Amino acid sequence: MSDPAWEQAQVDIVRAGQRMDQRGWVPATAGNISRRLPDGRIAITRSGGHKGFLSVDDVIEITPEGRPVQQGQKASAETLLHTQLYAHDPSIGAVLHGHSVAATVLSRDEVHDAITLEGYEVLKVFEGQTTHETSLALPLFANDQDIARLATVVEPHLSKMPMGYLIRGHGVYVWGPDMPTALARLEGLEFLLACHLAHLQKG
């Protein structure tokens, strides 16, 4: 039986993976992508697939707790970081996780708990920003292979992260009410991180 809403979610994720791959944000099998449907179902990339070569069969359904609905399927090890966001904010409709060079290098070198970005026009891509004359902080969290434990560290900060967040030596998490908005925010953040890295290297 046809399920247009599910099929659209699959297409949205496949296209997002292609876009992220084209920009070099998801090397090898890195990264993961999810979308929440209007009825509450969650679609996410299965574990281990290259995001630039996804097919609709690489998109699986998970429960709000992060478990695959269909037996035998395997979701990303970082699925709990997606479901945590959906549980936190009912307005979130898409979550993107990428591993760019700029994000990885900056997160390893930054000694503070956040990267501060200010004065850039592109800051206006983030919700609530109306001018470039602003300063936003991108929180940094230590990498942890225990995702459940990492989620508990991230949890207290969820309401204070307009740009998303960055896991050290790993990558960024960005979200939005729908896939186009989430992609725009990811692209904006990656541009800002690339500018910040170039500025530091120039100095």
C-alpha cells in the first residue's frame, strides 16, 4: 500500500545525503540524517551507509526511543542524539549530523566549551537572528562512544543552542522544523566554521 508521507521522507533524506556528500561534510560512512513525519514517525539513515549513495531502502523507521521498527534493521549508533532532539522539541522535523574538516579541526583545537562566532551576515540563517551585529556560541562536547551517556551531557543545554552543537573531533548536529531549513542551517554553520578556521590560520 502506498504511503506518500513516508516515501517523501525517504526522498528528503536521500537528497540531503547527496547534498552533504557534494560539500564534503560526510566522508566515508560518516554522518546521519533523520526526519520526523507529521504523524510522529521517525525516518533515519541505517547504520554504515555512505550518505552520498543512499537509496530509499537505506532509510528505516525507528521508534521514539530509537529502536528500529522492523526486526533485523540497524540504525546508527548515534540515533539517540536524534530522538533526544525530537523529544525535546515537537517543532523539530529534521536533524542532520556531519563531519566536515573545519568542524573537526576547530573542535580539537578550541580550549573553551564553545566556539563564538560574531559579525557574520550568515548568522541570520539561525532562528531569532535579525542582524549580523550579533554573537552566537556553538557548544562543544567531549566525544564519547557511550551515546546514552553523551546524551545526558547534552540534555541540559538543548534550549540554549540556536546553531546546534559540535562534538569534539567528531562533527556537528543541526536541526530545523523541516529538511530545507535544517540544510540551510547546516550550510550556514559550515560556512561560518570554514571562515573561522581560515581566519585563525591567517593569523
